Amino acid sequence: MSAAERLAEIRGRLGAAALQANRDPASVTLVAVSKTFPPEAVMPLIDAGQAVFGENRVQEASGKWPILLARHTELRLHLIGPLQTNKVRDALALFHAVHSLDRERLAAAIAKEVAAGARCPEIFVQVNTGEEPQKAGVPPREAVAFVRRCREVHGLPVAGLMCIPPLEDAPGPHFALLRKIGEEAGTGALSMGMSGDFETAIAFGATHVRIGSALFGARG
Ligand SMILES: *Cc1c(COP(=O)(O)O)cnc(C)c1O
């Protein structure tokens, strides 16, 4: 299958899952996760009309995306992986959305750059729904207060929440928990669901699904 054919297949499944959940397919943004793949693998998807892409590392994206972004002004780049405070300036110059805000120091660093004139990204707070020690994200019980501090103390607009369920768990309960926290926090968007579980995530209200391997093939 060509990249364009894979994209059409995923778009079809996304639309069907949305309709099944009585949702408008246009309410779900497909973030095409191109990490580890070179620009040559990305270009056919751009040509097929895909405009939203995700990368998990600032440094990798800095090498790969500036030329593509300059050439295609409709593109929107989402950072879905961890962000170090010393990379915030580089990240905001490149990314239109950040899915991984999970600590106060990072909120302060983003706010400082925005105050200095950087473009304010669409912000998602990452929640560690499985409370895994090795995983990034705010613990579920602290998430609502954290969103409030981002807004009130740092003046950051928080658009939504993001989670990555533990590999060994059924994802549904994690998606349900993220949605419940989002309702309490008053955040509209939900970034959840990957290649293996995006249809489930859409049933639970995902507004952004992050899909890599189903579009680009297995990562090496
Ligand atoms: C790599 C990655 C994805 C995409 O995973 P696939 O299983 O390849 O679809 C989604 N979200 C995050 C945070 C990732 O790092």
C-alpha cells in the first residue's frame, strides 16, 4: 500500500468510528506521527492533503521540518514527546501545539517565551493515567489543580489533556479517566489514541488521535 492509500484507509476508519459514536468525523484531528521517518516519507502524505503532523523530539524535528513548514504554510506540527525547559525556545519556533506539559517549571518557561514574543502553542497537559513511575505526566489527582495553576499563575491557555495508557492495560478505562478529568478541569480537547487503539479513543471522546505506525509502517 502507498502512503496515500494508508492515509485513506485510516481516515475511513476514523470517520466510521466517529459516526459510530454519534460524532462528527471533523471533530477528530488526525495527528500523523512521523518520528524516525525522513522527509521523503512525509511528503507523499502532505501531497495527499495531510496537514497535521506529530514529532516526539525537538532535536529530530528541528532537522526535518523547517524546510517543509516554509514550503507548506498549511502544515501544523505537534510536539507529542517530552520537552526540556532549555529547549522551549526552539520548540515554540517550530511547533504549533505541545501535548506534554506536565510540570510547573515547564509552564513557567513556556509563559516566559510567549511573553517575550514567541507564538503561543495549543497546549495539552499530559496526565499519567496509569501512574507509572517511569512515565511523564501529572498524576490524575493533581491534574485539575495543575491545569488551574497553568491558567491562573502562568496565564497559559490549556486547550486539552493528553494520555498514553500503560502498554499492558486495556485503554478504555484510561480514556474514560482522561475525559472525566477534562470535564472537571474545563479543558475541551482530548489527545488520546494511537495506531492500536484510536477507534476506542474516539468512542471515549478523543479530539486528537496520534497515529504513527499505521500510517508510516513499523519503526526500525
Ligand atoms: C510514537 C507515538 C505515537 C504513535 O504511536 P503508533 O503506535 O506508532 O501509532 C503516539 N503518541 C506518542 C506520544 C508517541 O510517542
